[in-house]
Amino acid sequence: MLSLIGCMVLPFTAYGLMLGLSTEKLTRDAALIVTGDVEDVSSQWSVDNKYITTTAVVSVQQIMKGKLEQKKVRVMYMGGHVGNIVMRESDVAQLSTGEKVLLFLSPDEQESGTYRIQGRGQGKYSIGDDLIARKHGFSVDTAHEQMDITIPFETLTGKIRKYVGEQ
Amino acid sequence: MSVNNNQPLRCIALLCTCSVLVLWSCSENAHGFQVSKTDGGLAIRWPTTSAGFYINPAGAPSAGLSAIQAAMQTWINVTTSNFSFVYKGQTSSTSFGQNDGSNMVCFGALVGAQYDSTLAVNTIFFNGQTGLLSDSDIKFNTNFTWATGNSPDAYDVQTIALHELGHALALDDLYESGDTAKVMYGYCDPGEIKRFLSQDDMDGITYLYPGGGTTTTTTITGSCPAEFVLGQDHPDLQQLRSLRDGLLSRSVVGHRIIQMYYNNSDSINAAIERSPVLRDAARSFFETAALVMVKKQ
């Protein structure tokens, strides 16, 4: 039954394999940590027409680490849906319009003003109406670090503030 | 005499068991495997029963090429599925993650902060309307240590290749504590060796690509209780046949349900004939099963 429920609530994704990242490491490595609402999501083919990327615009409510000149942040990730063709890359966090999120971000190395999600699926929490932060849709080696997969939002932000303060 | 008295109870127990199993069988993730789906809920799969992969062994550890081929062969060896990975030869191409219709496995450094913790990546392209795959690539991140022997500090190429090829088949990861022995379990540790498929892994490939073996043929011998209860011209019979042939027959568990149903059909019919309550229960069961199939379609 749990599998069935899990299947219903998890986004459809593809999977690879990653090292598990703790909240402390995500906080330490991210240049920008924000909470906000996903306003818009659009996918497009690359210039050479060989792969698909998706750009999401997130309306920022709170900046927990880093600086941002605008109230919105552009987040890019691999994969998406253009016409009838869908590309999925393993462990990528997908964003949905209207979704409340907490994101660990790093600047995109090729496109100024655009950010990538740190640790891919691990760097995105979806915040539910129950104020529980959840992340999923990736496979990890958990031998290295203790992860916070499902955690009360307040507890998560408290941990992040603590780690930011220690830096 | 006592046999006759127990027959209705046995029949009810069997119908209840069938109900549970049919509902269980209708949810493929409850089998112990999970398939990738389109946003519309269609299972993603290859349009044919084979997919060719090139391998670029540059950057792989010694015997990395044969380790990947061995992983391909392990999936091919599943006798209840007719799917085949085809090794198309070595390539020097590094066109990972591109929709070029050429599937490949390669080794190389994954560049970018978002890949810092990533051991291996799998990309797939498919038609969002039909779920049919057109391209799948796998890349092992050489920023990590890979091995083909039994190195406790390195990741085993064959183990991870077997897992990633499962994704190339459109099987998803599993995370429950009872899934740890499965190749499609979503967690892996350095030094972990898992080069054989579990029954659930085999059921997964069989669900997506059934056939090819000797265990997929179901011999129907008994009379059909559904026909007995509903009548031979009832419209629900077609849905029930679709349930049998289009869904249940595509999995090992489903085959067992079909066999159990027909092997006990004479006993079921005899019990139903004697008990109006049982007849109503059976009718209700068959109508519900047909409804499940209608919703599934």
C-alpha cells in the first residue's frame, strides 16, 4: 500500500546514483538558498537541437543564504517536455508551477543569472500544506552522510540558519 | 460429505484471494518492481523487444567493457522476457545525453557543481504520447573510483551497469526495506556487489517485455466460472478476458492467478450452483474486476 501511495505522489523521473548529501553539506556548498513559489516552467531544445533543458522562474519569499538583486530567480535543469518528445535525466529535481519549494542553488557556469540545483534532486524540498519539507526522486549512496528526506519545514530552516551562522 | 460442506467456504476463500491478487496485480509497483511512466500514466518502453547499445570504454577500469556486457547478458537471460540488449560494438563517441537514436554507455567526468555527488547518470528520450523510447544513454562519472573486481573502496561496474540498464528498460528505483536484495534497489554502497537479478527484477522486465520463455504459456483447462455466473454472452466477459490476456498474463504473479482460477474452476462452479449467496458474491467480484479493467483502459 505504501508503494502504491508512493507511486501516486512521487513525480515521474529517471534514476542514476548519487552520494547522499546532508543538510549541512548542502548548506555549505550552496551559493544561494531560497524559499519561494514556482511561477513558471518552460522547456526548450538546446541550440544544437540535441537535448532539452527546462527553465523555471521562482518567486522568492525568503533568502536564507547568499544575495539576490531581484525577487525572482531563474533555475535551469536538464530534461523536459517539448512537443511530443520528453527527455529525462536521472536524479534531476523537476519543478512544477505553483509548487512551494526550498532550493539549494549554485550559479550556472555557462549562463549568467541562472542557477542550478545543488545535488540535483537532493537540493530541492517541496513544502506541503502540512508544512513538511520533502524531497524524493533520486537514488543515493547513504554510506557517507545522514540525509533529511522528510522534515518539518521549521526544523529544516532552523538547521540551515544554524549552519549558515557557523560559516 | 464434509468435503461438500467445506466447498462453499473454500470457494469464498478462493474468490477473496483472487480479488486481492487481481487488485494487487493491477498495480504493477505492488509486484515488487516499479515501471517508469509518462505524465499521462502510460508505461514507458522500447518499441521493439531489443535495444542496441554502443560502449565507449575509454576511462573504464580494466575489464570494464566485459563487465557491462555481462550486465547486459544478465537481463537477456531472463527466460520469461523476450527483451534483448544488443552490444553494437565499441565507439569513441562521447555524445552522451543526446537524442541521436544511438544508445551508448560511456565513462567520463561529469562537469558542473550539480554533478559533484553523482556517480552515474542515465538519460532517456521518449514520446510523451505513446511512452515509446527512442534513446537512452548511461555515463559513469570518473570522478569516482570504479572497479571490476572486489574492491571494498570502489564502485562495482557490473553492479551499477546492471542497475542502470534496468533504468534503460524503464524500470524505476525501489526504496522499501524489503527491496534491499533487488538490483533496482535505489541505494548502493562502495564495494557492494549485486550481479544477479532478484525474482522481482525479473518480473519487472517480464511485465514490460513478456514472452520468450517456457513459463509464460498458460494452459487453460477448466470451465470458466465467470461464464458460468454471468452467462456466455455477458458484455463483462470481454473485459475479463482483457484482464486475463492483457494484464494478468504479462506477469509471473498473474500467471499464477490464472492457473489457480482455472485449476479450481469446477469446484467453484459446483459451490456457486448450490449457494445463491455465493453466486451473488461471485457476480459482484467479476463485475468489479471488469470495472477495474475498464478504468485501466
